[in-house]
Amino acid sequence: MRRPINGLFLALSLSLGASAFAANERRHKPSEYQEITDEDRTAAREKARSRVSSWRETELPPEYEFPWMQIGFVALAFVVATPFAIGAYNRHAAEVRAIAEASNTSPRKRVKAAPAEE
């Protein structure tokens, strides 16, 4: 029962979308673009050419400098923070161990198996 409804919905949406697209008028008519004279076209081409060639001749890309200072500060931050991180990890691990030992002190303690005799 659901399949015909989906097909109908798909057909309806495609037909409405196509009709809306067909009803949309063009914003620029071809005659608007044909009003440019040959002198305007050549001036625009020359302006574009001169701008590219002058950039290529006058401006060189800046040289790349390696960011030594930023890398040094990051390394220094890691060196300073590492002891604090190790201390926090050790404290947390001790708390977890204490909680685990406390939870194993129930009336039913685990008994280690005796080694097998040969």
C-alpha cells in the first residue's frame, strides 16, 4: 500500500519541479551581451593581459620562513606539562586500584587455585 503513495509523491514532485523550472524567465537576454563594441572587448582583453604580466614581473612570492619560535614554545609547553600529567595519571591509577581492591573484599573472596601436583 505504501509503494503507490511513494511513486505518486515522486511523480508529483518531479512534475512540479520541472514546471517551476520551465516557468522561470531568463535574467539576461542574449541581446544584452551583444551590445559590447569591439573597442570595449579589446580594451578589456588588454587590461586583463597587462594586469597578469605586470604581476608576474613585479611581485615575487614571499620566501617561506620555518616557524622555529612557535615549535619551540610548543615543545616547552610539553616539557612543562609532562610531569603534571604523569602525576595526575599516577594518582588516578592509585584511586582505581584502591576501588578495585575494595570491591574484591566481598564475603565471597576469590581463592587462588592450588597448583596441580604431579
